[in-house]
Amino acid sequence: MSLWLFLPFGYLLTILIETPVLVVGLSRKISLRQKLFCGAWLTACTYPIVVLVLPTLLAEFSRGFYLIIAETFAPVAECLLFWMIYGENFRDDKRGLLRSLLAITLANLLSFAVGEIIGASGFYQLFS
């Protein structure tokens, strides 16, 4: 598969899957505008690494190993980025922060699952 060809499609699909989860799941301390921003921004920060960098770095390893690394990296990095930008809002609301971090993790798990289902259909062969 041509990773560069797939990148824009996968990025948009990931945003379409993850943003609704973030809109519902992120703490009420985060405005709707900020939630929508997070849907695009967090994915923009991690998606190129997951799709372009890690497959190249881990080409000699199994797909399973790649998935463990990539699908751990994405939510951890996105949670860290979220905390760096919005963490100050949660000084007195650890529960709201935990809720937000869980929403980010759930969004990533959902987009991974949808990606696997689409991959099983053979759709990704269009990008070969």
C-alpha cells in the first residue's frame, strides 16, 4: 500500500470516527469548539507517525508488534498533548481529566477497530 496515498483518506476517516467520541466524552470544562479542535489536532499530531514513520521503522517486525507499538503510542501521545494544553483546567477536577483521557483512549480504540474492519474487507488494496 502506498502510505502517502492513504494518508489523507485515513486522516479524514480517523477524524470522522474520533471527533464524535471526543465531543461526547471530553469533560464539560472543554468547550465544543475546543473539542472539535481536539478531534482534528490530536489526530494531526499522531496520525502521520502511526501511518508513515512507524511502518518504516518497524518494517522488519511483525504486524502484531507494529500494532502494539502504534496503538499504544497514539493514545498515550494524544493524552499527553491534551494534558499539556488543557491540564491547567483540571487542577481541581481530576475526575474530569480522567474522563477526558479515557475519551481520547476510547476514540483511538474505536478508530483502530473500524480500521481493522475496513482492512478485512480488502478496501485498503485500492491504495496499492
